[in-house]
Amino acid sequence: MWSPIYKLFSTPKLITFACLVIVAYLLPYYILGEDTHIRVHDNLDSNIVWYKLLVESGQLFSPATLPNVINGLPRSTLATPFDAMVWFYVLFEPMTAYTIGQTIMRLVAFIGMYMLLRNRIGTPFISVGAALGFALLPFWPSGLLSIAGLPLALHVFLNIREHGKKTKKYNWLVLILLPFFSNFILTFIFFLGLMGVFWLIDWIRLKKSNWAFFIAITSMTVLYLAKNYLLIYSMFFNKGFTSHRTENDLGHNDLAETLELFLHNFINGHTHDMAVHTKIIIPVIGVAILVAAYRNLRPKLLLGLFIFNALISLWYAFWYWEGWRVLKDQIMILNTFNFSRIHFLDPVVWYICFALALWVLWKHLRFGKMLVVALIITQCVLVFNLNEENKYSRIGTPTFAEFYSENLFDSIKKYIGKDQSEYRVVSIAMHPTIAQYNGFYTLDTYNNSFPLKYKHKFRKIIAPELEKNATLENYFDTWGGRLYMYVSELGKHYMFTKNSDEELENLNINSEALSNLGGDYVLSALPILNNEENGLKFERSFENAKSPWKIYLYKVVA
């Protein structure tokens, strides 16, 4: 009965079909270009601009500062020059670089997961289907292969662990290349730590050292450390730079909130590492475990990985538990480094579990093959529909071109009429990276790290607004990565289009502190009705048909 279907869905045909699906997923970027809707959070509002500013600064290899941001943003707070994504921005326009990144991410995710599952599952349809579902996940865009490349990395390390010196050379080539396409701090520090644990267990259990496996782990670690030389320099040798992260005060959840966070992350995942596993994958794993129990099977790997993901979510939740404060207040690295990020390994583990569970249904359930086909198709449809153009056009966020609105900001530049290096601006009710993208020198920003002294100076400007809103005050003081012109009545909302009927009636900023820091102009996406009380002179408003924004320009006269 199944032989004609096996011929129809042969492995080469399955792989070809999967690649065509990936091409369809990527088509909006190639067809629409800058008119594509893409993610705003930790993307348009940050990373894309960081790459652009770095490339335009000419400071790729230098430890100097970038004058465009906060009167001198340390170079070490931006990407390493040995990051492949940086060179995409060197060679191409930002949206083209972004599209190349998306393409590499999807293809490597598919190839890596397929190769990982191919010889370990034994069923081509499941291997290709699970790999396709993984490749279509809404990965954090600037992570490149930080998550998407983990299956390939795991495949390579398992090969080296198994074959030692006889491992095929392509595995070592992949091991050398991956660090330049991925982030050590985000995921691979945890991945390599786990590989180290495997090596240690093997050494203790087998009483034998697998030196090829050990060399693979240490080699990749050394490559990452060399790649991130600027970060290491700033941490251990640049005594003049104290990061704002030293004052991080995160993690005050009580036990009930901690358990709630655990359940939320385990069931729904995190915005940066969504596995889209709630509707299909978790129920499939549950059914597979019941079928295995009924058939007297022992799916140890499936159960082990399922429990591992539960433990990862538990660790993530407890990282923000108030009980940790005792240690975090005493040990600096526990404040400045986010050890909970091991949860970025979640998607890989979920899709391996998905493939293992599908194999149980395929082999041990009546009509299991038909069910598996239906489940894989359903899961792939779910993740395909989360492609950026579909998701964000439906939500209604701006396209790439609309978000940065270059023509609109060109008209503001011309009106001011001075070289942009001669004055400083801040933004209200909008992300400051929009102004940065358009060449303005900004006193506000969003960055992973910046000087603590500057944070204290900037706080004086927004102190009156923070005093009116305990949530904003806590957000800024305990983290502060978003160095924004917060407004109490707007809360943590930073996008207001020209169709908004919001008006700022009770703004209260310290304009003297703004002037002392070098502030000359305020760009506001909303009208400030009490501008004169804040030492601001209204100049004029700017809008055009192609931009979603209406910008109100105010001159600081305090």
C-alpha cells in the first residue's frame, strides 16, 4: 500500500519540495525589498541601526568611540568586526544585508536539522518535515546562526565525538566557520558548556579521553574568544569604561510569579526563541509517550530531552526569583551576564523531540503514517504563516522603508540647515534609532551596554517623568538598556503614527539638564502642548504621504 507513496515522496523529492517552501517563505524580502514588514522589537529599533552606524563610522577594528550616539558610544559595545553580519552591511544596503541573513539562516537551519535527524531517525519524511518546520521558525533576525545553526553544530560535534580522528574534514570546516556566523554570549557559550559536560561524562564513564572531541570544544571556544577581542578588552583592560549593566537589579519575582514564568516559558516560549510548539508539538509528545507506554517501549531520549527543556524553563524562571538577589548583589558577573539565556537552546530540543515523537507514532500506531504526514503539514503551515511580512502586516507595524522614513527626515535635516555633527537631538514617543538611522547625533539610544556615568547624567533629564510612574522608574533604574525620553502618560510605548490622537499635555522634563548634555532639538511623534513650560520652542511639524509619522520639531531654549 505504501510503496507508491514512498516512490512519490522519495528523499530527493522531499528535500526539493522543502527547499521550494523555504524559497516561498523568503520571497517577500526579494520582491518587496524595503517595503517588507519586518520585526520592530530588537530589530528595527536596534540591531539594524547598530550595524549601519558601525559600518559608517569607519571604526570596524578600532577601540575608539562613535560620536553619533550619547556623545561617544564605546566601540566595544557594538558587534565584532569578525561577525559575518557586519560584513553583509559593509558590502550591501541594510535591507539587502538583512535579506541575505534571513536566507542563510533558513537554509542552514534546514540543512543542519536534516543532517542531525537523517541517520538518527531513519524515516526521511520525518527528518525532512521536522527540519522544514524548524527552518521556518521566527528566529531572532540578528542572531543569524546563533539558534538556527545549533542543529548543524550538534551534528558536527556528535560526529567528532563518535569518529574521533577519522571524522570527515567537512565537520572541522563547519566548526571553524560557525563562530563567524553566530553569537557566543547568546547561545554558544551554553552549547559548548554542554559539550564539555558530555566530554567529561565520557571520560569518567569510559576511562578514556576523546581528545578529538576535546580539541573541537576548545578550538571553537578559542575562536569565539578571539572573535570577541573588543569585548574582552573592554571587560578586562579598559579601566575607563564602567558599563551601565553593573547597576542591573533584575530578578525580584516571588515564588508564585517564578512558577508562573516557568509555565509560560515552557508552554509558550520566549519572544527571541519561539519554537511554536504549543498547539502541535507538546500534544504530539504527550501522545507518543502514552503510545510508548502502551507498547512497552522506553523512549529514553525523548523523555530525557523533554525533561531537559522543562529544566531549562525552570532555570530561566528562577533566574528572576528574588532569592537570587543575595548572590547577584555580591557577585558582579551574576548581575552583568544573563545566565538564563540557556533557554535559547529550547527550539532545537523541541524539534528533536517532535521528530522522536513522530517516529513513535509512525512505527507503533495504526494509521500512524497518515497521522504523521498530517501533523507535519499542520506544523509547517503554522510556522510558515508567521513569516515576517504576513505577521507584521497583519499586526499593522510599518515596513522597513516606512519605519525609517528617510525622505521625511531629510526634510528635517534641510530645515535645521546645519551639519548633523553640530547639534544633538532626542526623540519623544518614537524610537531614537530612527533618528540615528537618518544620520542625526542622538543623546538617547538603545544599546546592550554604555557608560554608567552617562546613564546617571541622562536620568536627570527624565527624572520628573520617572517620579510620576513607578513602573518606568523601576524599568530604567534596574535595567536601563533603553535610554529613552520616557513620558509617564505613554508608558513603555514608543510608536505613535500620524493617525494617533494622543497629545502630551503634562510633559515634565529637566530641559536644563538636556541643554547641559548638549541637547539642541527634540523630535516628537506627538504634539507637546506645554512645550514652553519645558523650555522648548516649537519650530514646525513634518509629514509626507509615504511616512506613517508626523514629526514635531522643538528647539531647546532653556
